[in-house]
Amino acid sequence: MAPIFHKHPRLRDRDYTRGAYFVTICATRRGDIFGRIIGMGADARIELNDAGLIVLDRWNAIPEHHPGTRLDQLQIMPDHLHAILVLAPPLDMASDMSTQGVDATDALDERRARPNGPKPGSLGAIIGAFKSVTTKRINAIHGRTGATVWQNGYHERAIRRQGGEYGRIAQYIAENPANWR
């Protein structure tokens, strides 16, 4: 049997410290891990349980721990979340302009890149810290240690500023409960 190789989903030439990103983070198992959807159609909404409240609290705390990060849309679902995160450029790079209508696509500065793990302040570092703290707190309320809460990795998409993409993604996130199973 041939070995299975995991392709790294992040682009090598993007530093992920600036721009607007549509992020999806999935739980390790299906089910009502973070709460349940109540209501139907346009009236559908999530009723968060204790784990979901931890996710909400720690998501809202991201800017306290990662200056320059702005939270936009968030929708916690029973087994995943969708959000828009906006990462502001560091002060020393604030004058750089994005190209091709996509926020933040500058190449990595090799002097600042870490040999292991995501670059501090990057989308990967922010998501990693969020997943770590929520996992620890959710495990604590269930009286367990070492159980996984989140799938490995996450899905992201750099949001283009032109063409109304930001608005379409925000609407998709807001309407997600109405489309639940």
C-alpha cells in the first residue's frame, strides 16, 4: 500500500497576517456538540450549549490576544463554525497595498518566518490558539483530558474586495442555520 501524503492547504507565498478571510472550523465528530438548531427557515437559530458558549466566548476574545484582528460575521453551528476574520497590517507594513483586488498576499519574509508552526499573528496562529483554548475548556467542563474537539486544520478563503464577495459570504454565514440538514 502506497503511503498517503497530506498536501498542505496553505499557499507558500502568502503570509496570512493581513486581509479578510472566510474561515470554517469543523468539530471532530458530527452531532450537536456546540448546541442545536431550533426553529425552521428564516426563524432558525442556534441554541448554544455549554461547549458552544465557550466557543463564542473565546472567539470574541481573539482581538484581546491578537491585536489588529477584527471579528466580523460569526455563526456557530452544532458541529462547525463559519466566520469572517479581518487581519490588519502591522504598522511597519501599513502602507503596502494589496494587489489584484485580494487583501494581503505579500510573500513571506524569510527573516520572520518560523521554522516550525505558523507565523505569530497569522491566521494559522490565531486559529491554532483558538482551537487549543476551546479544546482545553470544553474538556474541563466534561471532566476529561486529551479528547479532541476540532478536526485537524481549517478551511479558509481570502475574501476579494471587488464584486460583492464579502457581502455574499456574510449572507451565507448569517443564513447557515436556515439551511441546516
